[in-house]
Amino acid sequence: MKQLLAAVAFSLFTLPALAEPRIAITFDDLPSHDLLPRGTTRVQIAEQIIAALKAANAPPVYGFINGIRLEDDPASAPVLKLWRAAGFPLGNHTWSHMNLSAKPLSAWQTDTLRNEPILGPLMAGQDWHLLRYPYLAEGDTVLKHDSARAFLAEHGYRIAPVSLSFDDYLWNGPYARCVAKNDTATIAEMEIAWTAAADSSLNYYRDLSHQLYGRDIPYVLLMHLGAFDAHMMPSLMALYRQRGVTLITLEEALADPFYKADADPRLPGQPESLEQAMEARGIGDYPDRKAQVMPFSKLCR
């Protein structure tokens, strides 16, 4: 075990730099996320996102599901079949989007397993044992964190990490409200801010990666299956083309040494993000990105 971890750590610093960033796009909260804008269906949102990804020649994109949505929003059920028909794989995001850090471990374990009867038939013939922690919360204590990893290892799961995000979920609710009010001016401001946030985030995480490893790790982008994401996906794909991004699969990203230890719950967890890796190296002067770029709670109220 120690030799494996030492080899992983050594290779992080010895792989050659790449000429262009690589990104694996992933989506959480299938089949439905946040408010539904007037005149729009969950199926239309999924169709728009899939079409934009296909137009950009994206490889298969993982979607992580919450089975409870099939009960509280039955009309969203076709989204999962659309995703699979597009050749995109599905993974586990727990049944009810349960926060491991806020709930007992036993409840979270039950919630995770409750998703499996949905995933099995949809992913027939393919491995669906990949879990994305809701809220990216891996436990509020060392014991819970380690016990959750042991549980996932016992059930054959790997962990889907995140190394690139621009908090896209914050735009989806305000967008639905603005559509209801036909507030095209605010929507135009949101479009500009969303694209700028995506660009700034890529620059930020590339900077962290180069500070740490002298190279671009392959980034795993967290997005959500929301209405504004669907509205903006063509713009995001255009931005990434301009920035020289190569789109890759999640499996390709997870093959990188940066993810190997954290994604494999059989191993002791390593830093779960580039920020945590900076802190582990004792580099604490990286900029804070937590300030909201727009007053989301006030938009179109």
C-alpha cells in the first residue's frame, strides 16, 4: 500500500506538461435539477444539453442520478433513457441527494443502495458503480469519512471526484424566475456573468495545477442538469474551443495519478480537490473564489 501511494505521489510531479487542457464534463442531479422555467420540460433541458455536447464532439459524459426525482417529478423519467440513448453513462448520486456530513452514516448507506435498482437496468451490461458524493461531502469526521470509503469499496464502487467548478447550479433557479417575468435584460447579464465565471474558473484551476505539479491535470468539471446550463451549453462549448480544451471521458481523467488514490476507496483518501492539495503542501495564499458573482437570491424577485 505504501509503495503504491509513494509511486502515485512521485508520478504527480514527473509527468510532462500538456500543450492544452483536458476536461471531462460530468452532470449531477439527473433527471431534474432546480426550478423548471415556464414553457420548458425536463426532457427539453436534457435534449438541449445532449445536443450541445454532441455538436462539440464530446465523448460519453457521465450523469449522476437521484432516484427520488422519479417520484417527485415523474415527467422527468424519460431523461434517463435519453441520456443512455445518447451513449452517455449513469452513476450514483444517492437516492435523495443525501449529505453524508449532515446525516448518519447508516442512513447515507441505505440511501446510496436505494439507487441501485434504477441504475442496474439502465446500465445493463456496463459497470455503474461510480459514486459522486452529494454536496461533495465525504463525511464530517475521520471515522465517517473512512467508514464511507470502506462501504463503497465493499460494494464495488469508485468515487467520482471534482477538480473544476464554477457553481453553475446558482444560476438555474434565478433563470426560471427571470423567464417567468420575461426579464430579458437580467438574463442577458446572467449570460455574460456565467461565461465569465466559466472562463475564470478554468484559469484559476489551471493556475493551481501548475503551481502544484507544473502541468495541467485532466480536470473533472461538475455541472448540473438545469435549465440555464442547457441554455448556455453551446456558449460553454465555444469558450472551451477558444481556450484549446480537449474533451475527454471521466475514465480517461481518473487514470491520472492525481485521482487514483482518492477515486479508489480501497486506498487511504488523498486531497479531494486542488485547493486541498494546496493546503496539504502548505500553500495557503491562493485566492478565495467563494464570493458570489451575482446577487442570485435577489434576481427577478
